[in-house]
Amino acid sequence: MGLLIDGVWSTQWYDTSKSGGAFQRDAAKFRNWVTSDGAPGPSGEGGFKAEAGRYHLYVSYACPWAHRTLIFRALKGLEPLISVSVVSPHMREDGWTFHDDFPGVVADPIHGAAFMREVYLAAQPAMTGRVTVPVLWDKARGAIVSNESSEIIRMFNSAFDALTGDRQDFHPEPLRAEIDSLNARIYDTVNNGVYKSGFATTQAAYEAAVIPLFESLDWLEGLLSRRRYLTGDRITEADWRLFTTLIRFDAVYHGHFKCNRRQIASYPALW
């Protein structure tokens, strides 16, 4: 995965020389929120009102972060309201592309982009940063709303309820503190832990990632041995955020990312 530097594409990989070999994920650059009335959300600026047909989602089927948003788009009945483009899962020197080397690619109807970086440049021509998915695009303003998956699923969870009539809540008020606590550990040690393990460039950095990863998997196995879902008998966003990593674990992370102490198939409750 390359990046944009002052609007110019570079194939520069993550530099771990200053972090003792540890992979450090860049924070998302776009952190606005779609809200029911267009009022500002927890971060960014306002003006992004929930409206049918206004927003477009860019995803990769290979990406667990993008997978979250597709799940919530389906769960909350947003498929008729929010259109989607799908990049090729084959990431090479040009990053995410719309090359038709994969039958599931869905072209970009807004910009006609060949590369995902063109979408970012349309929003910010001199951008510096990683070109990632998912991206939620506002057709009305010609702007990126967000490229932070955890916040996009929160928007999908509630912002469009008045339009769809779907009142399912995967971040319910009585469980929020517990969900947020679960999310924090699972993100650091599992969702991102597999990447910290796979992209570590020193043994010390690898062990600092892979040991907590499997400690958390053991903890989750124990938790789910006693209850149906992470918070009890109700499925929440914490379960879906975990799911998109688990479903890829044995096929991808176990071998390609050096997370090979155990397979998820050996954890009965997680499996």
C-alpha cells in the first residue's frame, strides 16, 4: 500500500525504523458524520444530512474494515439508499484499483476513477496520507464524509432510521460502556493486532503484538463459551467488528500475517 504525498502518488511502505520495528497505523484523515438533521457529529463539520441517494460507499471485499460497513448497510436496510463501488482485491504498486481483473469489481460511477487515489484527490488535491477503504462520499458536496470504518458503521446504525423505519440498534445506550470497552481491546489486540503481527519487522515488535493477540483470543473464547454474544443475548456492533477479522483469520492472517500459533477452527466458541 502506497500513499499520497502533497497529491503525488508514492509507493512508500510503512516506515518501522523509528518505532523499533512496530507497525503503527495512521489515523483516518476524514472524520465527518452523517446525521439525521445535518448537525455536526462527534468530530468534523456539519452539513451531511441523511438523505436517500446522496451518499456513495467505496469498499474492497478483501478488507475487514470495509466489510463492516457493508454488513451495516445490509442490516439497516440502506442498500437502496447508499450506492457502492468495489475495488479489486489485488493491491499492487498502485494501491486499490478498479481494474477488472476480479469479477466483483464495481466501477466508480462518480469520478470514473481507475485508482482509488483519484477519489481522494477529488476531495483534497494536495492530500498527504494513505489511500484506504472504506470511504463514504457525499455526492451533493463533492466531498469525503469519512474514511473511518468504526464511525461509518455508527452513522449507518442510526442516522438513516427516519428514512428506512429500521430501528435496530447495535450500539444501545444501556450497553454502550461495555461495547466500547470490548471494542477498545479487540481493536488493539485482534482487529489491528493481526496487522501489527504481520507487519512487524523485528522479533521484539512481533512478540509484542502476537502474544496479546492470542491472549485476547483465549479471553474471547472464554467469554463466548458462557454467552451467545459478547455482551450477552443481544448481538451488537462489537460482535460484527470482531467477526470481520475472525472470518479471515485462518485463510489469511494465520499464514500470511504470521499469526500461526493457533487457528480459529481450534476455538470451539469462536468458530
